[in-house]
Amino acid sequence: MTDEHEQLYASLNTEQTAIYNTVIDSVTTHKGGFYFVYGPGGTGKTFLYRAILSRLRSMGLIALAVASSGIASLLLPGGRTAHSRFAIPLELLHNSTCSIKQNTQLAHLLQEVWLIIWDEAPMMQKFAFETLDKTLRDILGFCSTTNRERAFGGMPILLGGDFRQILPVIPKGKREDVVQACINKSYLWKNCELFTLHRSMRVNEYTSTGVVDIERQRFNKWLLEIGDGIVPSKAKEGEDEPTWIEIPARFIIDSCGLPVDSIVNAVFPSFTERQGDDDFLCERAILTPRNVDADEINAYMFRQLRQTTKTYKSSDEICRASTDVLEQEQLYPSEFLNSLTFPGMPPHALDLKEGLPIMLLRNVNPSQGLCNGTRLNITDLGKFVIKARILTGSNRGDTALIPRITLSSTKSKWPFIMKRRQFPVKPCYAMTINKSQGQSLKVVGLYLPRPVFSHGQLYVALSRVTTPAGLKIVIVGDGNGGMTNHTRNIVYKETFNNLTTSEWRQ
């Protein structure tokens, strides 16, 4: 661990070193503190977290690493999702608290923790952080009453993320609802010390000889301008603000014929020969704003796999506690339940093949890297279990066994909660932009039959790629008034109002 820390510390740049020193000093002197590392995707936030974690753990101190999404947690050593680590309720209110009682093992663990690192913080509602704040004040205040008056009970907290990326998802929420749900609108933010990282480490601006690569430098600048909403744009008739921007021609793929054919051939060339190559599959993906378009592409590529299809059918039933109807079996027979589909839930009839890349839809075993968003390659299809090889994260290459689990439809238009027992997976040649957040890919195909619909989606999609040459975009003209080189860029600029470093303590 010490050797790992020395290697990581030696590679920190000047900005990262300043943050590292401040956080380590806060921990070792018991000063506490609430810090936020603000920087675009690829500026080395995760690398900084790893350096801090390796330093503290090499000293024998306990530091917890969590993230707002499963895929982001896989990039952190010993990472977990914040919800699972701190027992944060799924339904968050202003007065919510974590489900942690005094004198339990988790409470004792938190009393021994020296630092909490929380990545991808902007995508989580502010109530999640306020819930943890109230819980830590209670648990740490049990040992010292003064901690009850300190933010997070005096526990040093390091948050990180980029407000240019996707913000908290508020079902049926309007623009102002989303903005007000952000962490920088919380009462905790007045205690926050803000740091900013500027230099992109994902798209390296230097060649192997140390010379500045002008094309990559311009690409990074263009990405930031898209994220900040300052790229020249125009408004379509009937729109209140200009949101339509022009995409440089070098990224646009000619979509003559079928658009799906065009994006698949650009991202997965020679797919027939390389469909079983893990390296080929894990370094590329097609991104699109909506699930229906991702499903269309996955179905298209599924048909090209040579292996035999195996269909798994689910067992569906209504949760009896969710309805007062005594004769619900007659009202909602199994055939009707089988026909229902819900976001984030596999279908009743799940078609799979060996060699098919899949994505987990639930946290199956976070300690083994099996989180919501983990990508795997199926190696064997059993009767009761799927055997697959992990393609992403620190557990890449490991073999995993995926069982059937019971999934519930928490929110839907139906007057009941449905329970579906099925494998929690779906094909993942293509995925939604929201699911891709936190990943870095060598080749990214952006498929836009319809434009993006929320803050940060376009920026997130474009910033997943590690080199400008790896970005391929198909814009379907019918979704954009006939133009195939313009698309919508939605940015809630009011989100950035209190993110100027000079407004906060240095």
C-alpha cells in the first residue's frame, strides 16, 4: 500500500497536490472539514481519491469511498454506492435519516472512520447529503456533544464531481425542481471549501514527445464550452432560448441508408470476426438519450451473434401488501403481468446468447464488482445461473455467477407493485447516456434519432471518449428539422451560480 501511494503521489499535478495536502492535513489534525473537488470529466478526480485513500490506509486509518452510482463506485478502491454503504433511504425527504442505529456495527464503523470520499456527488439529491449529515451528527455526537453542532458531525468529507454533467433525476420535475435538488443549493454548502481541477487527463493534450497536440487541446476547450453552454447556438421557432448547436463535420458519420447500420459499422467495425474479443468490446459503446433507441441497437446486434439464443422467462406476481383488492389474480392474470415493461427492469422473456455483452441492472455483489452498471460478457448460460466475465472496473477478467433475483416496480402508473423474478441484466452494445456517466471509452458512438432532453446529457456523452478520433456521431435529420449536423445542448446555467472558487474560502 505504501509503494502504491508513493507511485500515485509522484504522479499528482500541482492542482491535485494542493487538494491532497489540504485534505490529509484536515484528517491528521482532526480539524474536520467539508470539501468539494469540482472539475470536468477526466481531470483526475478519481486518481486524486486513490492517492488520498492509499495514504490513509497505509497509515492504518479507515477511509470510506462511495459514489452516487454503481459504475463510479467500481473505480474507487473498496468503493460502494452511497445508498448501500450508509443505508440511505430510496425515498428521500427533507427530514430523512439513514437507517443506522446507535451501537450497531455500522455505527461503530463510522465512529472509527477518518475520512469519507463521495464521488459523482452532483447527480445525487441534496437530501441524501443532508440525511448523512443528520445521521453523523447523531452517531458522532454520542461520543462528543460538540460534534452535534458541526457539519457531518466533524467528520472530514470530500465530495467530487462536475455540475456540467447529469444532475439529480426528479420524476416529472421541472427545470427549477432539478436545480433546487442539487447539493450546492443545500444548507450544507455554506460550509464547503471548493477546489477546482482544470487540466484534462482523459484526453491528454500532449503527444508522446511532450509537444502540445493542438487538435486535442481544441477538443477539450470545445467540450468545456458545451458543458458551460457557451457554444454559439440558435433557437428554433417557438423556443424561448437558443439550444441548437452545430457539430463539427469531422465527428459526423454519413447515415445514408439505415442510421443504425451507420453507427454500428462506425463503432464496431469487423464485428463478425471480433464479437468474442473482450478488449474490443469493453473499449467501445454506443450512447443514446433514450432506452427505446438503445434497445433497438442492442436487438440489431443481437441478431448478428452466431451463437444459439436461449430464452429465460420470469415469474411475475403482484405484491399483496401493495393492494387491498382480494381477487387481484382475476383482475391481473399472469399473462397480463408478463406483458408489462418497466424502466430498469428486464422483460418477461429475456433472450440471451453466449458471447453477449450484458449490463447489470441491480447491485448484486458490490464487493466483487457486481454493481448496477457493471458490464460483463456471457461465457455460459445455465438453467438457474448465468456465468460471465467482468469487462469493467478493478475486477476486470474475474468470473461471476449471476442468479435470478426478485425485482420490484417501485413507481408506475399501475395501482400495485409488481414483483418479477428474473436475471437482472440487459444487452449493452448500446446504453443510455445516463448509464455511461463515470466511464471512459476509446470509441464512443453517439446515436441521436432524437435530441437530448436534460441538462448535461450531450456533454456527458461527448466527454466519455479518450481521443477526438474515437468520437462518432449520427444525427437523424427527422429529429432535428432535417439537419444532420445540428443537435440540442441543454444547460441549466443557474446551476453554476455559486461555483466560482473566489466566492468561497481557499
